[in-house]
Amino acid sequence: MLLTYVDESFTDDWYTMAALLLDGPAAAALTAQLDQVAADAARAYGLPAGPEVELHGHEIFHAAKSWKGVPPRARIGVFDDVVEAVAAQPVRIIARGMDVIGQKARYAVPEAPHSEVLKHLDSHGVTALLDTSRHVVHCVNE
């Protein structure tokens, strides 16, 4: 069985999703590595320990929530540690996006961007990478 962790990013003009596709052992190893990155950052920068320190790119880059007051170079270093943790595992990354303005201009009743991009991510991304004997569980961050 494979797991697919999906997250989105959007503006008024664009809607994008990225999926991280990996098996159970890789998911466990990656979880342990990311927990370690968060714990190291908490110790190094005086952040609250535990689940309050989340490794969300937006919060890290914009010094929001727990990351407020952490210097920019330190936050970039943490983000680099996250990327290195992902790169150390046998994962596949699939990205899909759409031009929301273009979709609204083309269709009288456009589909919701979230639904449309998720369909494309599944049908043109995840499914194309697998042989038909594997099952995929999607974990969507909402």
C-alpha cells in the first residue's frame, strides 16, 4: 500500500496541489525525521516543544505563529532540513495546478478549483505512476 499526502497552495489567480507518494516504511521514517527537525528547531530557537511547532512552509517563511521572531536565515535552514528529510526517502512528488481566472473565463459554471485539481492530480499523476496491483490511500490536508 502507498500513502499520498496532499497539500494545496492558492491565490485568486492560481490553485496548485502537490502530492508526496510513499510506502509505509518511508512514511514512518519521514515522520521520525520531520519530528526531529521540529524538535531541533524548538530547542535551538526557543519554540514551544511538541505539536505547536508545525513545519508549514507559509508559517516558516513568513515568521508566523510559532516561528515569529526566528531569524530569516534560521527559518531557511529549517526549511532546508525539511527538504533534505523528504529527499532522503524513496518518495515521488507530483504537482498539478490550474489557472483559476482562465477556468472562469472558459466555463459558465466552473468546477471548484480544489475538486478539479485533485481530480487531475489523481488521474494524471498518482494513477500513472502505479501498476494496478497497488492501493493508494490519500491523506489530504484541509
